[in-house]
Amino acid sequence: MSISPDKKSKDRVVILGAGFGGLAAAQKLKSADVEVVVIDQRNHHTFQPLLYQVASAGLDVGDVCYATRGIFHDQPNARAMQGRMIGLDIPQKRVELANGAAVHYDFLVLALGAVTADYGVPGVAKYGFGLKSGADAQRLRSHIVAQFEIAESSPTKERVAQTTIVVAGGGPTGVEMAGGFSELIDHVFRYDYPDIDVDQARVILVEGADRLLPSFRPRQSRKAQRKLERMGVEVLLSTQVSAVTGGGVVLDSGEEIETNTLVWAAGVKANPLLDSLGFATGRGGRAVVDEFLQVEGHDDIYIIGDLAATQLGDGSLAPQVAPVAIQGGQYVAARIKQQVLAGKQDRSASKKLAKLGAFAYKDKGSMATIGRNFAVVELPIGPAITGFIGWLAWLLLHLVMLMGFRNRIRVLITWAHNYLTYDRGNRVVIDSGEPS
């Protein structure tokens, strides 16, 4: 099976990855005279910033995932395919998929994203929980609920490991998860499991740096830490996980924490599929790209988002966050538009391509929420916004960015219900792997 070149000579743009960057590129090409094919190993887009709420029972997995094919119902020049790339034939300009399909391209955009990086810490891959997909979030939620179900009928001594959650990584994801788990235990499990003294349950946040949210200003880091500690989260700074076992976590100090639950939010690395393509890579396994986000020697291949070692003006690498991927996707779409027109000997297009210049990431700020009524929001200029106003800004931005009107309405209603009742409706254990 193959999807051959278009007989009508319409250029085909193949985008590998239906994350933020891939979708931004595809949607930016809506008015272009090209055929767009978006290929992803899953049949849906995942809104990763809200996965922690799925894991902490605040939302359902269907609230943060949206069928990719549905995204392009109103874009006639685009289609979605489910498939996993296993090879790239550059001379033939063809993407080879695991299901035997071969897809021809005129322009290729690699937006495969990142995967969890365990940095070689023993036991993380076997015992730790990552959070990169809806399945990851659902598995973690089921595991945590199952641990408390088991703890209710377990001897008091065994409950320590069952009711202790360790989160490794004090960036936005780790901070948000620690706050979410703390609220789940304090406001929901306290009433779900009356035979368990939930005041003895522990949520421990481990961060290798000397403060939480290292990418934020120190003052905001301190505010975030104080908020978490008021919620009962134990914060361990300048501390790293050195090993994970079936019954605990070993810290670099030698201390052992009894726990059956380690959530790994300590870092990511480029999708390992990149290694098989033969492109030059740099730090974190990210592909080396030029100032136009192109692979050297291939003006028809672009790499964006978490997969690319995108350089900023000061020579550092762009952070692996959604805004970088979105801006990169929009940029390469604009370049492809002009390349297509230039190939048709449109002189004005050639001039626009020259004017487009190198990719320049515009930092629009960062934010992290910690439970209800509190978030830290930093803008490139001006004072930071914290507390309730920051929390409202966080809610609004995430609602706007969420894919699909139906999902936005569902999430808004669920948030309102959770806020008014302190309840979490998604506490069903599904295939937790725990003994019955």
C-alpha cells in the first residue's frame, strides 16, 4: 500500500506528529495550494498540559483528547492518518510506516515530540509512571486509586507505601501534579476511605535544583513552594532520586522512602525515532536544525518542537514547551507556502521568502497552577501575577487552547462542579494491574 505523488502536481506536505506543533503547521496551511497529510501513531491529539488533572481524577481522558480526523473536517486540503513511522527514504521522498504503507512527500515536517527521559536512573523505567499520553494518565490514576482501595483493608504498617506518592521533578508538571494529588487525598479520599487516616498519607516532591520552578523568577518559586507546603506537600530541594525499587525510592542522600508510586516528571528527551533517521543530533537527542528549522542539506525537511535543537538568540536551546512548537509549526507552514509559490516562479513569493528570515521564538510567558485559587504567571515584561487572578488567567488560557468546542464545554462544566463541590468524579479503577 502506498500514497503516491499527486497526479495533479499539487505539492504534498506530510506532517509526522499531531501534537501542538504538527497541528499548528497543518492548520496554517489551510489556505495553501497543497495537500496536507498528518500522520500520528495515535488517532487523537492529546492536550498534555491537562494530563495531570486526568491523573488526579479531576478530568476524564476524553476531555483532553480529540480525534485528529475530526480536526480537519473543515479543512478540505488536509487529512489525518494513524500510523507509526519506521523509516524514511529521503532519495525517494517517502515515509515508511509500520503497517506497510509508504507515503510520498514534497515537504516533510517532523513534529514527533518528546518522551520521558529517565537519565539512566535504575528502576524508573520499570516502576515509575510517566505522563506523556492519555493512557499514561489513566494508568496512573487507576494505580493511585487502587493503592488506596488496597490500603483500606491492609495492616497499618503496609499502608505507608500504599498511601505515599513521590513526584520527581519540580518544574510546572511536577508542581501541578503534587498539588493535584494533595487535593485529591485531602478533599476526596478523606471521605472515600474513612478507615484510613489520610493525614498520614504523604505527597513528596523531589527537585534536584535549589528551588522549585527553576525557569521562573526566584520569588515565584518561593511562593509556589509555600503554597504546596501549606497544602501538606513535602518539598525536598537539592535532592535527586538515585534508584527506584518495587517498594520504594532511594534518594542520593541514601534515604529510602517507602512508596509504591513514583511519578517521573524530571525531564524529557527527543523521540527516539529520530535516531533511526541519520540526522545530526545534539543535547537531549534533539535534531540539529538551521535558523530556518531545516535539516542541513534538505530544504524540503523541517523539524520543529521538542524534536528540534532550536537555538535562541543567546545561543541557548529553546525550551521543550508547547509555545515553541506552535510558533515553529506556524513558521515552517509560512515558509512552505512561499517555497511552493516560488517553485511556480512567483517572483513576489521569492521576495517574501527572503523577508521571512530566520525563526525567532517570542516568549509570551510561563504559568503553573497549584491547586484551586492559586497559580503563578510570568510575562516577558512587567510584574508576575500570582494567586487567584493568576489562577483565572491559567484557566482561561487552557480553555482557549483546548481542542474542540465540546471538550471546552465539558471541561468548563467539570471544573465548575469540582470547584463548588470539591468532588472528583473520575475515580474508576481501570486495568490497574493490581491484585484483586
